[in-house]
Amino acid sequence: MENSIQINGKEYVLASSVKPQSAKTLQDKTYCIIRTYSAGVFAGYINRKIPGKENTVYNARRIWYWAGAASLSQLANEGTKKPAECKFAQIIAEVDLKEIIEVIPCTEQAKKNIEGVAVWQQ
């Protein structure tokens, strides 16, 4: 595959070459903040009709650190008031999550705000 390398038998793909899911794929899904038991916090589209603790999140961003919101609930309602201080990873097309413990639907304002936070790079 173009834009990828193999290391120890695993293929790694350049993040900028990953194409987000199409609007058709996302039509029955809700943009949410998803908190897991051990994988951390993600923002993205999830099919909330699937019961249980496992689900796939599409156009997902890992929320590694946030500032400008007191809690995930506030982040889901308003977004962040300090986007330059947040550490949000790049968007990946999809991630399968296990042990989901909280799903908070986002307002349209929060969604736009979260999507507008620059990708954190070290």
C-alpha cells in the first residue's frame, strides 16, 4: 500500500492518507463523546442503537487531554473554551472500542468546536 511501511510484520499507514467515512456510512450515527474503561476518551460517530459495551466509532479522535471544559459533559454540550491547550489526536476512519462505560451525545456547537481543535503533535 502506498503511504505505508512495514515494521516487525505490522503495516503502519500515514495518518493523512486515511480517508474519513462517507456521509452515507454516518447517516444512522450520532456524534458523541465516548469514554472507555481503559482506552480513554474518543469523539466521533457511533451507532447508539447497538447495545452493550462494544461498538465501532467512525471519524474518531482520541481526546487525550482537554482544557476549557470542567467535564466531558460540558465538552459534549459546549466544546472547549481553550482549544490551544487541548491534546486531541488526528481523526482515524474507525476504531473498535471495548468496555465502553459512557456515551454522551454532542451538540452541533460542541461537534464543530471539537473538530476545529488542531491536531496535537509532539
